[in-house]
Amino acid sequence: MADKKQTKETPKGTKGAELKTKKATAETKATKSAKAASAKKTGAKGPSGAKTHKKRNPLLPRTPMPKVGELNQDWKLVDAANIPLGRLSSQVALMLMGKTKPTYSPSIDTGDNVVVVNAEKVVLTGKKWDQKAYQYHSNYPGGLKTSTAREVLTKHPERLVKLAVYRMLPKSKGHMARTWFQKLRVYPGMEHPHKAQKPVQVKLTNIGTHN
């Protein structure tokens, strides 16, 4: 009988020992994790004396967004003498939109004010003076009026440049095209009333053979 009791009691003792060892290992793991967490919070130093906190991943570079109050809209002067009308209008449109600046934004007006002088000395190549037609309708029956580029030059030379620049601006932008166009000033001669703004003269590049 004694032998049978011993055989029944021995497995109970082994189970108790296993439970104790499991509890001890769980306690040691918990203490280690708690120490590691406290070391991260307090910035504890390792055996070499350096901090053991994890390195931070580098941030991605942010693209700068211009703000309305931080914009610098300069004044530029363009001499249209002996320059083809298409080359002139395309570069003036870029200046009005602000595409010549690194701060260009399609939803914010970042362009400059442009003053164009000597509009009466603009150049058209080929037979465009007599073949290029400008039409206007008075909204009445039979009110269609057509005039050539030479006739427009003699009566209103600034209209040639204004129409060409406005047609170079993207119409998909809606109100932005109108705000850009309002910053354009065109004068037939060399005189202009914007000397107080001190416009900086700009020499256009890539204007063809007429320099």
C-alpha cells in the first residue's frame, strides 16, 4: 500500500515544481520588459556609455507652398521693338503666370506685373499683316466687322499684343487667366506711367532671327 501512495504522490510533486519554474520565468521576463521600457523612457545608457534609444527614421522633404502674404510680385519691362508677336506673347504669358519662378502654383497668383512698350514696332512674318484677320460682332444682325492686322496696328497697336497674350493664357484655369491678364500693361510708344514702380527691363531669349 505504501508503494502505491508514493507512486501517486510523486507526480503531484513534479507538477508543482514545473509550475514554480514557469512562474519564475514569467516573472523574469516581466521584469526585463519593464526595465527595457523604463530605460527607453529615461534614456538610460548602455555599457559603453551611449544612449540605447532607437534611431529615428529621416523625414521626407516637404514641398514649399507659397502663401498670399509672402509673395513678391515684381515689375518687368519688355521692349517689343522688332520682336515677332507670337514669341513676345508666349514669354510675356509665362511671366504673368509666374512660371519663370520656382514658387509657381496653379491656384495662387505668383506672377509678375509686365509692362510692354513699343507695341507699334512689333513684327509679323510673311503675309500676316494682310492675311491675319480680327473679327468683332456687335450682337446685332449684320454686325460682324473684320479688320486685318495692319488696320489694327494703325488704329490700336496695343490691341495686337493684348489679344495675343490673352490667347496664350490657359483658359482651363478660369478666373486665374483673368487675374493674370489684369497685370499686363501695353503702350504703343516708349513712354509709360509706371516709372515709380521701377520696372526691371527683361531681354527676351529665343525670339527667332529678329534680335
